[in-house]
Amino acid sequence: MSDARFVNQRAVGSPVVPDEAVPLVEGDGRFLNDIRLPGMYHVAFLRSQHAHARIRAVDTAKARALPGVITVLTGKDLLGKVEPFRSTPNRFSGGESIQHWLAVDKVRFCGEAICAVVAEDRATAEDAAELIEVDYRPLPVVTDPRLGERESAPLIHESCPNNYLIKREHQRGNVDEAFRKAHLVVKRKFRIGRKQALCLESRGCVAGYRESSFGLTVWISHQLPYVVRHYLASHLRMPENDIRVVVPHTGGGFGQKASIYPEEFVCAYLALTLRRAVKWVEDRLENMVASTHARDQHIEVEVAVDRQGRILALSSDVCVDVGAYSTYLWSAGMEPLQTAGLMPGPYRVPAMRYRTRGVATNKTPVGPYRAVGRPSASASLEMLLDEVARRLELDPVELRQRNLIPLEAMPYRNANNLVHDNVNYLPCLKLSTAKAGYQRLRAEQREASANGKLRGIGVACFAELTGLGTSTAVGPGTLLQPGRDAVTLRLETTGVLSIAAALPSQGQRIMTAMRQVACDELGISLDDITCVINDTAMAPYGFGTFASRTAVFGSGAVIQAAKELRRRMLALGAHLLQVPAAELTIVNSVIQTIDRSKTLPIREMAEKSYFSAKNIPPELNPGFEVTSFYDPKLGSFAGGAHIAVVDVDAQTGEVKIVRYVAAEDVGTIINPAVVEGQIIGGIAQGIGEALLEELVYDETGQPRTITLADYLVPSALEIPRIELHHANTPSAALGGFKGCGEGSIIGALGAVACAVADALSRHGGDIHEFPATPERVLKGLGVLPSEA
Amino acid sequence: MAREQPIRLTVNGRVYERTVPVRLSLADFLREHLHLTGTHLGCEHGVCGACTISMNGRSARSCLTLAVQADGANIVTIEGLRAADGTRHPMQQAFLDNFGLQCGYCTPGMLITAIELLRENPNPSEQDVREALSGNICRCTGYQAIIDSVLAVARNETAPPGEIGGSRDRQPARRP
């Protein structure tokens, strides 16, 4: 099937067509909503219509009386029976939020679940939910984090003064002295709106009771099956090994499916208590308010530079609207800590200080989403660098070249304590400017300007820490350091190889990647290798897919395990062929002497190993199953440089991207076509973030963007053809791999934001708020009055 | 008004007679009643395009169509794109070969819409393809590989793809 033509006889580096995509093009994908079990009940949730209110009473009598309704569950029904979610960001600071699976006496955001209705079908469950009567007493709301942190603001959690769910101040190096001695100090504001991942498939689960050998089986659209299992066990107070978690085909994740949410846990509880399978699938209207949001930051950043424009110190103030609860597992620390802590990006920053906080508001909680914190950190710094360049009359590219960490300075420990090594920041910038014809672009821009057109050019460089091992936390100041994942390789009785891991794919073709790596390491044909990545009943322990880690961990673990499996295969092969192991090699699933005078198909060897064990010395037949945990210790920096060219319509405020060139360093590439898809897809989401996507709330905390007609994601018309180039250098991780899932969204926000600001600056305008909607662009041009 | 109504329709060449609730959407009918789960629901309000099916030769949003409105119709879904011998439709093969999908959730709607485009315009420009697909959201690919898939079919086919679900012979899918 995957009759790949390998590049240089190696699977790694070749654009192997992924077998795993076949069911998806043939209509045979099995997504969560495609699962149905006999007798399965359906669940619908009643959600709060108020942003902040006391619940005085909940009357479910009419709902219960509707034919077809099995039961209605309220928050009080769960009290004392399950553990609510308690989330604390870190050891430094901030508050703890307690989130009941179903609200008990208070609701804190529009869309918070209050009741679960179980019925014979979904339509009946929804009908019944409308019959529930809730007596609310509305409370004053917090919708602006800058007002919410004031002493006078209403408290969302009594335990969190100033509504701080996280607060941290940090300094490294002598910042004050750097600012005193600086040749130039420049300060800018940056605001990014609230957005969400908008997976095309929303969340959902099927919870089965006593299916197969497990008390509880949960099929869930999620990125972290073992993490779900761990938390189900602890919150339902049941043994972990009585739970199986399976992830079906998943229609996008992007971090939104990496958190622990109440709805799926309610379903698990219902399956156990009703002794019947139940199913819940989030509809789009629910998804807009019940699945985690992202970003929503107010940033002020100030830089001190010397006469040549070299950065001396960076000082930032970050305020994030993190919503009503500290997201479970990751906490409210994600955006605030990563935005501030990762601000230096790929640039040499000798000293830095930041003040950052996540303020609770009466909105949907903010959780992880592709490249948490880094896009706005990067964009705010890139826009600041453009302003430094203007003031010093330097070209923006020249200024960046002076500040990027050069290869010869590596390993380089930056002011945020992260070590940069094996990463081509400068070559990426040089490659992208050369491929884009940067000087010509500037000449064309001057020409356009002379003709009264607003053209802007944005250049953004970024760093992305991928594949974080045990020595690096998932974010500065967070406690989570999972850092390891395992793979099991098993040679089956017919000589085919199975790879098992708990690293689910949301389209990243991780199965194909691991098969390619195993093919090279073991000499087993690609067609003889299969992979399972979605089932805790079959996979060794793994933390799951997030943070651009899966290719690094999965492939590293395959390399480690393959080393031992290969040793065992060659040892048995040597015995069966009666030649020394050192004279043997494995090619296309055949063990052979180098001159091919003696050959042994792996199929034959495996059959002998399993079925004729009596004839083989036991020390040569220890079994062909190897599990290996891989820990890359430090993470590997990936990086890149993006160039965006935009035309701004001064009449309508519309921004059109006319050219987009990217150069990236993603380490050794496993499958170039897959990597290209990851990068271009990330750029598209970054363009959406820069120009279109924003979740809007009114002053009472009511969401105004609850359909896809209100919340605009890019279509094929808004995304230009992306010109992608590579300046790769291998990482220190096994195989030289780096992650590539997130980096490009960082570069895209920065490049497009800088390009828009560059265009406006030609007419004396400026812009600080993104997405750059037509209204904001016209305000930036002074055509529309700006708010104070 | 009756809560249920009988309908008779053809789906992927097979005739079905069913009595369905009048409020049942065509998408739910296909998925829940006929078990054709290849058609996906992304928004249920007609914006995302994942649920696009072919109805009497025209693409239609199955989430905004009621099952009773499809009475008498000829419907083709992603499950009906392969030839009788199991050969993939050239558009399916092109999406596979050109990495025109990641998570695959938008794919059914993309395939149906792209096939309709090439039937009406066998030699589209890149901009034509972008416009034709602009009602189908993909959140993973940034569209480029999807557009390249459609252009690959347009370039390589000596004859445009036939009526989907029709009996016209198709060229066997080629490997690159």
C-alpha cells in the first residue's frame, strides 16, 4: 500500500503516503460521534444563561416527567460522591479554584453546566433540559481583567483576592542598570483578543459500563488518554486499572482537547451509576462556551537597547483574562507564565523582568491552545523591535540580525534560563529574506506608497521549545514536568511489527512517522509495520500529544526500543543461520549475510521463535517484545523566520496578504509532506489570530460570538499560498528530531501584525489591538475615532 | 402536522423507504438511520461545510436539509464515491497522494464540493478552486494541500470526473 519511493533508501526523510489517512478519504473514519453501543442513553447539559449568579433552586420535576427521560442529575446529586476539580497554578502564587462538575450554588460563566439530562435520545434530552427551571439571583460581573484586579471588584472565588488565579513577578540580571545605561528605551502596548481552537469536531465521549474486561470504558475525543484515565480514577475513587480510555479518530485538538472537563466525567459517573452506556457530543453552540478559550492578553513591553540596537534588557507587564476557573490539569498559569517567561524568543536578552497575572473573569476558562503564550509574546516583541528600528533608522532585518542568537554563541543560556542549542535562527532569517527578495519587496513598497497604496512588510523571527524532557517544565513557573513517554515494539508471530504508544494523532500522522523510523532502524518493510496509539488497554504508559512533543518522544522511544529488538533478532538469526551476528544485516524484512549467501525471512524466524521454542536455547529467545521509555532531558529549540506582505485598503480597512514566505528549522524531518502540512496549517491559524478570530463578550458577560457566522475562521480565500523553505539542523534528541506542530503559528501572528503596523505607519497610523479587524485598522489610520 | 412522515430516496445507488420524524435532519438520517457516518457535522448551522453531500447532482448542506425534504432525491455521500470495484474516486486518491487532509473531519464535504467544481469547471485556476472551497472550513491544512489535490485531478484527468455515484466508468486511480 505505502509503496514509498524512499529518498536515499531511507524511510525517514521520505514523503511516505500515510496508510492511516485511507479510512478518512473513504468515509470509514470512526470519530467519537460514530460510536454507538446497544441500549446507549444520550446526555444533554443545561447550561447557565447568566455570567455570574447564585443558584437559589433547581426544579427538575417537569423534565423528569417527559417520556423518554431516564434521569436528571444536578450539582447537589454529585456532592460527596465525586471529587470536584481543584486547580492551582504553581508554588509561587495565585489562588485555587474549585470547579464542581455541575454547578452547585453559584455559576461563574455563561455556558457552565448546571444539570445533566439523560434520555433515550439526544433530542428528548435537549427537550427536557428546556423544561428545567433554575431560580438565579444575578451577581455583579467581571468582564475586564484590568477592572477585575482592583480591590473594589466583585470576587469570583472568595479564596482569590483581586481575582488573581495566578500572579508572578520575576527578574533576572540587572534590569534597572540596563535601562539607565541604554542608548534608547522604547515601550509599546499589545492586545490580543480571546480566541478558541475551533476544532472542526467538537468534544464528546461515550462511557461504557462493563464493556470487555473493564468496569468503565471511556471513548473520548482527547489528546491525553492516560491522563484522562488517571483523573477518572482519582475523581471517581475507583481503581485505575479498571478503566480503559480509547481515543477514536479525532477531528482536531490544538490543545483544546488536552484539558480535563466536567462533561465527560459526568458521563463516566452516569455510566457507572445507571449501569448503561451513555453518550454526549458537544454541539457547536456548546463548544463556543464550554470548551476552553485562549489568549486574551493585555501586554506592555519595554526594551532597552544600545547604540547599535542590541537588546540590553526587557521588561514586560502581562495581564491575562483567564476566565472563571483555573483550567484543570494545566491551571490558569499557562498563558500568563508562558507569555511573560518566553518573551525573549530567539533573541539575546541579557536581563529581563516581568510582572504577570491571570485574572478571573465571568467568562469561559482559558486553557492550552497551539503555542500557548508565545504568539503574543513574540508579536509584541517583534512590533517593538520594528519601532526600535524606525527610531535608529535601521532596517528591521538588520536589527534582528544583530540580536538573534548566532550558532557560534550556542549553547546559549538566555535571561529566561532556557538554553538555545542546535538551532538556525540567523540562517532562517537569511533564507527567508533571500527567497522573498526582501530588497525588491521594499522597493515595491516604496512604489506602492508613491501611488497612494498602503503596503506593509512584516518580518518575525521565533523560537519554539519542543520535545520537553524531564529537565524542563512545560512552561516557566509551572509544576508539570511529564518529560517521558514509552513505546512498545512487538514482533508478531507472522513477523510483522506492531508499534504501540499512547500518543494519539489529531492528523499529525504520528503512526506513519513512527513506522518510518522503525523501518530504518530495524530493516523491516514499511508494509510490515502497523501502529496503535489510541488505547490505554494496548499501549504502554504515555502522557499524550501536546507541546510539539509527540514526534520527538515517539520516534526517540522507537529508536531506543529498536536497538534492543534488533539485537535480539540478529542473535536468533545468527543461531538459526549459523553465522556470527556481526556478519548479518536486515533488509526488507529479511535477515541476511552481507553477501546475501544466507537469508532468513523475519517471518520464518518469528514463527520458529514462537512455535518451535523447544529447539532454541532460551537465552537466545527472550521474546520479541521491547518497551522503552524515552526522555530527551532538555527540550530542543526549533525556530524560523516569516515574512508577510500585506495590502491595506484605506477605505474599508480590509487587510489582504499578498505574499507569505517562511523559512523554518524543524530538525531532522521524518516526513516532509507531513511537516509542510503542520507548518502551513499553523500559519493559517496564526493568520486567523492576526486578522479574524475573536470571541466577543458584552458588558454583562454574555457571549456574542456563538456561531461560526460570528466567529470567523480563515477560509481558502483568506489564506495565501505559503512559500515554505527549510534551514534545518538536527537537534540533540535521538534521531535529531524537533517538534514542528506549534512554531509556525508564533511566526505568523508576529509577521502579519508587523506587516499591518508597517502599512499603517506609512500614513502616520499605528495599531496595537489584534485581530486587525477593518474597524481597528480604520481606527489605526485615524479614519474612525479611537476609544480613549 | 404529523410528527412522522414516510420518505423514499436513493442513497449511493440504493433505494430506501423509511418513516422519519419530521424534525430529523438529513445529516442525522444518513448517520443515525442509514449508519453512513462518513458525513460529518461540524457546526449544524450551515457554515462549516463538513456535512456537504450531493443531492440530485448539486452539493447541499445535510445539516440544514430535513430528511423529509430529501423525499424522492438521489443522494451521494462520501461512502458512494468509490467505483463498484472499490477503486477510489480520483479526487479521493488525489487527497491521499497530496496530503490533502490531516484530521479528516472536513474531508467528506471537501471531496463532494471539489468534485462538483470540476464537473462544472474542468480547468479551474487556483483562485477558482479557492472560491469554490471557500464555504468549507478546514482547520488543519491551511488549505494549500487541499487546493493542490484538486488541481492535481484537474491537470491529470483526460476526462473530468463523472457524475458522482453514477454508472459512468472512471479511470483507475493512479499512484504518483
